[in-house]
Amino acid sequence: GVRLLMRRAKIKPVRDAIARLGGVAVTERAAEPIQHTTDYRLMLEEVLKTERQSVAACQGILSLLHEQDEELYDGIEEILFAEERSREELLQLT
């Protein structure tokens, strides 16, 4: 829904910046298997684990960029803020 559209809007500038720098933006699935369950607590824990990984990945990328490419840095930072908000919302639910 709306959240997916917002994420896509935030990702496009990052993909464009990567292409401008001669790179190719890719999306990789996590290596961990998807947990299929009807247990809401387990679902929330799995989503929270994913959000934590996303936050850590964005922080790692930002530390490498050191604001060398302002558009890319801003795009990653915006994604980081969204992931942090999601993580905080999930923490309130668990």
C-alpha cells in the first residue's frame, strides 16, 4: 500500500545515484528462510529482526560514504530514518 509506495519513492534517488556513479543497484534476499507462522509474536520478532538488519546496513553504507555523494548520502539517510521509525513502532508492539 502507501508504505510500499513511500519506500519506492525513497529508493529511486539512491538507485539513480548508484547508476550515475557507474554502479548497478541490486536487491538481494536475505539468506535466512522465511518463517511461515500464525503466531503473531513470532511474526513481529521476525520483522523486527529484518528492520534491525536494514538499519545496520544503512548505517554501514553511510559510514563508507562520508557524504562524498550528497544525493546518495541523503537518499540512504532517508531510508535509514524510515527503517528506524519502523523498528521503533515494532518495539512498541512487542
